[in-house]
Amino acid sequence: MCTGKLMVIGIGPGAPDEMTLRARSALESADVIVGYKTYLALLTPWLTGKKVVGSGMMQELQRCAEALKRARKGERVALISSGDAGVYGMAGPVYELLLESGWRPDGGLTVEVIPGVTALLSCASRIGAPLTHDFCAISLSDLLTPWTVIEKRLHAAASADFVTALYNPKSRKRTEQIVQAQAIFLHHRTPDTPVAIVTAAGRERESTTLADLATMLTHPIGMQTTLLIGNSTTFVQSGVMVTPRGYSDKYDLGKAMERT
Amino acid sequence: MCTGKLMVIGIGPGAPDEMTLRARSALESADVIVGYKTYLALLTPWLTGKKVVGSGMMQELQRCAEALKRARKGERVALISSGDAGVYGMAGPVYELLLESGWRPDGGLTVEVIPGVTALLSCASRIGAPLTHDFCAISLSDLLTPWTVIEKRLHAAASADFVTALYNPKSRKRTEQIVQAQAIFLHHRTPDTPVAIVTAAGRERESTTLADLATMLTHPIGMQTTLLIGNSTTFVQSGVMVTPRGYSDKYDLGKAMERT
């Protein structure tokens, strides 16, 4: 009977204090830590005395397979995702590989997914309160998803007035998707719709820019950027981006302040 | 010059170890903790020696105003949201009240939003990996939002094949919205589309049920429930709900396992 354990850990945006207590305990309890080199570099305080297996970008399946192989041998393995472990994260390929191989939850090898603060939450917190109403997350990477599917979702999100987080907006090789996403949103929303451009939240060189749909492409956007496009009621005032929940339609905000 | 500080803290789903280290430090540093009584009960270890101001449900604006009043007097105030502080959370009304009163970020009173693990992430982690592809969050509460807006978003999410998290699906008084949401999804998706029903994640009496679109309403759904409706590729196997990212279309998963 296998006694190994695979913990798929979302470490949050990057700053060590933005991971959960549960994620920290899991890291501390691990025999071996497997992850993308860039993320492992964020975890230096927790790597001392551990076996560490780092690999390059685009090697998700290899990392999963390595982590599973070690857990099957009886090791206690931490597999690292940035942000949340499930949002476009490692929990997906881990379960796909496991189920493909006939694994069952009661079969010995234990799997635990430990959630974390995904990019749309960490980015939103840095610029105000843009997620106070319905929202969606769309990845612009067409490496594993046909562009027609992504395009349809962009139209749906824009036309139904969701606050929209764009993950993986651009890389050195993929530069056209964000241009098309902007065009689709401009088809449904006004050019002055607020857009937040947050890069490397919680890491060195963090940057935050408030722009709008018309001007968003004049600012730097890269691999570590997440964009948040407001809905039709989102506004920017005094440098803060807010999507109202609707209290002001129902209650007098000034009176709410006076009452106390 | 006001030296007070208002920290709007997302404490995660409820279990004390699912909050971030940053949230814990913020709680520890606060003079006073303001929140909905049910959430304060989850924070008992951090309340000792603090001033605590609890209030009932539906009193969001009063809680915000109370927290702001105290911060303006120079206190260091922690205002509690469950899950994330920005997702349908307290960060929204806080900034609305502040901006309404002419506050500016450089004007003395400091505001910090501390993100946390929102319900869709904590629920997803408990049932597998349903969020490995584009997703959206829709609140079914029509207290502050016209039902026509919610209905349009449900149609958009269902037709564009988003994995969909339903927040606030049902309360004692609101029982029809979830019935209508099911009907809208059945219009666009097959009856066997997987649906996870997660109640009180991270709290006492946590329960997790895997159902499908056809049968979802035969299970208990309440105030503390979040539903996750899969997309057209989401499957359940061995009790695990997975939305594939698309690796298996591009790579041979069996070979990925053999290679290592």
C-alpha cells in the first residue's frame, strides 16, 4: 500500500506572507518540493533541508509526473502552483494523469489540493474593489485552447457586462490575442471603461497602472501581467477602481455615514 | 492629520489555517475588529485583548461606517470579510463610502485590502480541479441587482461554456433564483453536466456533493452553499471533478508518465 502524499499547493501571488497558513504548513511538512524554477525562487525560506526539483517553463506535465512518481514511492511531495493550485494550475494535470493511470482516492496515494490567492484577487486588492460584482476569468493563451473558443467567451463576458480578468494576456511570441481582446470589448463597452494592468503583484518590480479600454495597449503588458476590465458601472476616482455592488441605488450612503 | 488605518481583511473560507499569513498579522496588529457575528466566531483565537464590534446580517453599510469612524479617530481597525475581501465583499462598500465623503489615498487615513481565498477556490479544491479552464462567478442574490441582469449573465456563462460558480444561490426567502438558473443552464448544456454543491467549506458541518445539472436541486442548498457547474468538457471520475486544460489533446498523457 502506497503511503505517499502529493500536496498541490497554491502559494498565492508571490510575497511569502500572501500564502495561507495551511500552505506554509504543507511546505514545511514536505520531503521534496517540485516546481517551476521562478516560483521556487519565491520560496527560498522553505527550501532549506528539502529535496528540490526545479524545471523550466512549459514543462507542467513533466513536473506532475515527477511529483507523482515520488509520491508513489512513499515521499511526501509538495507540487507548487503560483496563485491558486486549481486556476489554470497544477491540480488539473495532476488529476488527469492520476485518473488516466487508474488511481482511486481510496487506493493509498493521497492527494490534497491547497487553495491560494489567485491573480485576479491579488491584483484587485491592489487597485481598489473592482470585483464587487459578477466577474469572469479568461486566459488568452491559445496554446491548449482554440482561439474560436476564447473569442466566444470574450464576446460573452463583454456583452453580459462581467468584470473580466484576463490571464496570460501576452508573451514574447503571443502578441495578437490582447489586441483582439481589446477590439472585442470595444465592440460592447465604451472606450472609457476602466482597465487595471497589474504586473508581478507581490513580487519585485510590481507595477500597477489604471488605464481604460481605449488606451490599455499603450502600457507595458507581459508574461506576469493580469488585466482587470471593469463592467459598465465601474469607475475610477482618486486613483481607486471600484465596481459598486448597488448599495447606493438602495440606500443613501451619506446617511449611512451619519447614522454612526 | 489622521493616523488611523482601516484593513479590510479576507479571512478565507473559515478554517483558521486557510487565511494568509498577511491576514493573520493584520488581525494581530488591530486595535479593534469589526465584523458579522458569524465570521467573528471563526476568529476566536485572534479576538483576545481586542475591542470587538459584531453586527448582524444585512448590516454591511453600518459595519463599514463603524469601521471608518473608528479609523478616522486614529484606531487601527480590522474589518472582516469571509473569503476574499473584494469578491462581493466589504472592500466595495468601504471605498464607496470613502469616496462619497471626499477621501483621498494621500489624505491621512490609510486603507489596505488584504485578499483571501474566495469560496470558488476553496470549494473547487475540495472536489478536484474544476477551475482548470475559464470560469465566472455569478451571485444569484437579486437584493441589490435586477434579476434581468443576473439572467443575462447566466445565459452568457452557460452559452459560452464557462465553468460557473454560483454565489448566494438560495436563502430562506429567496428560493426561486436557483430554479431559474438551473433551467437556463439546461437550455445550453446537457443534463449530465457535473455540478458540485459545497456547503460551509472549511467550517463545521462542511458538506460536499457531486451531482449534475438534472439532479442538483434534489440536494440541500442553503445560505452557505456555493455551486460549481462544469463546462462541456468537465467530467467526474472516481469521485473527482476535473475540467481538462487541454493537455490530453496535445500530448499523450500515458507517455508523459512513462518518460519519468
